[in-house]
Amino acid sequence: MAPKYSGEVMLLGRLFAVLSIISLSLIGCVSTPVKETAKNYPPATVSNAARAQSPENDLLASADEIKVAEAESIAKPGQKNLGSNIVALVNGEAVLEEEVLLTLSQGIGEGANDSAKRKAAINQLVEREIVIQDAYNRLSKNPQAKKFLDKLQEMAGKEFDRYVRLLKDRNKSLSDPEFKALLESQGISIDLLRRQSERNFIAMQYMQTRILPNLDRIGHKQIRDYYESHPEEFQIQDSVEWKDIFISYRNSKSQEDAMETARKVVERAKKGEDFAKLSKEYCHGDGAFRNAEGIGRKKGEIKPVQVEKYLFELKDGEVGPLVELPTGVHVIMLVKRENAGIKVFDEKVQKQVRDRLRNEAGQYEMKRMLSDMKRQAVIEYIHD
């Protein structure tokens, strides 16, 4: 029976999700054809320990090796040795049920039915395997590139250790034996978690290095063209940033006393005194706790509604007329008005457009390259 994942392990999955290949949808990926060496293996049962037995420096563990490891592996005292089936082969390299379950624990396919979630998890692992194989094929042959691969593996291990420490801290500083016992109680090995997160990390970092140079080609002309051809995305609504001090009749000696206090506040504000400090000294409402910040910015959102018409008539920095209500009087000041129109093509807008274009280009490259790799790889789905 497949192991069930508790709340603690679900948390672990979500912590490691930041290393997930899903992150690559923001940057895309690129690769070259992988060698077609698939073998037609029948469904096989593989232990947790067997899947994780390959050395840390070996990114690939073949289906043959897994089968041999299974035959030789012996469960340690007190350790569960739950089996797991091969669900897919990518050029002869196995993707296991255990990995699918762990990927599902990361919350992939939120809102979809169980079948759709499972297919998404398997597809994610297959794509990761293609990328890992490409990284290994490209980087292991050249001495300089091999150094980069070794560095990636070292960084991946450190990232895993860091997230494990974070999880332990969030669970009342679990000791290593306690943490291992927690995982084993769910039928999960620490080796499987390490393998999963390290391979995710390596795949993500590798693809970043391949596609980022292409994204850097997006220049000022492309950014300007997008800005000018999509004016609807840069519309600004008429809005105001304003300050408000409310002086209550009930908290004053009389209505006239409240009005006199309000006039003093206006006078001091016009002389340049800090409006937030005046609010702490005189305000009877909750504005004193918001640094006198007024409620609402756009027409129809401003509270109280009686002050709205005055705010849109003031100049930036100007103190408005006293606004009398049945319960008290408001002292208002316009900090800044943003008139309706189109955002200025400034550095902030340019960065917004550049990020959008990079994201779109990354997603396009990811889909194109993965599609190409899949066409040239031999992928066999065994159980799905």
C-alpha cells in the first residue's frame, strides 16, 4: 500500500517546493537531444533504499542498477522497507512511485482531480529526468564543465541541508534521529528527500544558465514597443493620498471647543508641522494609529464620503477646509494626487515590462525546448 503523508511531511514537501521544477516556468529551459538508449523493462518493485543508493556525485542511476540494488539491499533494524513501482522510463532511467508521491505532497495541481494531479506529477518528474540527463551528458565530458557540474551538486547539497534545518527549527528543533524517525514513520527515507530536492535544484540551476543569456537580449526597443502597443495595461485611475484628523464633539467640552481645536490644528499644519504628530496629539479616531492616513484613495472608496469632493480640489501638500459632520469635524490634507491617464515610461514601468517580456520569452523557450527533447527521447509510461 502506498504510504500516506502526514501534515509534517506535507510541510516538508512545500518547503522543498521552492526547488521544484515548476519554478522553471518563469525562466524556461533549453537542452539538446539525449541518446536513445531506452530498454523495455517490465514493472518492477524497488525499495526506498535501492533508489537512493547511487553516490551523491552520480546524477543518474539506471534501471539495471536499481534492480541489482534491490536484490542486494537489506532493511536496517527498525527501518521500513516499503516497495515502490517504476512508473516511467526516460531513456532507460527510472522514475519511481515514491518520487511521484513526494511530488504530490508538494501540492502540485491544486484544485485538479487526483488523476490529473498524478499525471502532472509524473510529467514533472519525466521532464526533470530529461533535463538531468542533458546536464550530465553536456557537462561531464569537458573538464571545465565538469567543475561546474560538481559545483552545482555541492550547492544542491547545501540547499537541502539548509531546508532540513529550517524544518527542524519549525518543529521544535528536532534532533537528527527524531527527524529521521518522523520520515520513516511515513515510509520516507532521508535519502529520497535529498535526492528529490538536489535533482530539482540542479535541473533548475542548469536550465537557468542555458536560457538566461537569451532573455538578456530583450532591449529598450522591445520594451518601448510593448509599452506603446499595450496602453490599456498602464492606465492610471484618478486617486489621492491624504491625511485625516478627526476631532470628536463628544470628546470635547463642546461643539465650539472642538471647532476651535480643529482651527488650531489647521493653523499648525499650514505652518508645516508634521501631520502625523498632530494626529497623535489631537485625533479622537483611529487615524492616530495609522499616522493620520486617510481611508480610501479613489472616488467612491474614500471615507467619510463628505471629504471626497474637497480632496480632488486641493493641490499637493495643501490643507483643506474643515469638514463638519454630526459627530465631529475632520481636518484633511492632500499629500499627493495621481491624475487619470497612462503611467509615465519611467524606470519602474520599464522594469515591469522587461520582467513580463522575460517571463513570456522564458515560458516560450521552455515549452519549445522541452517539446524538442521529448520528441528525441524515448519515454515509456509503465503504469499510467
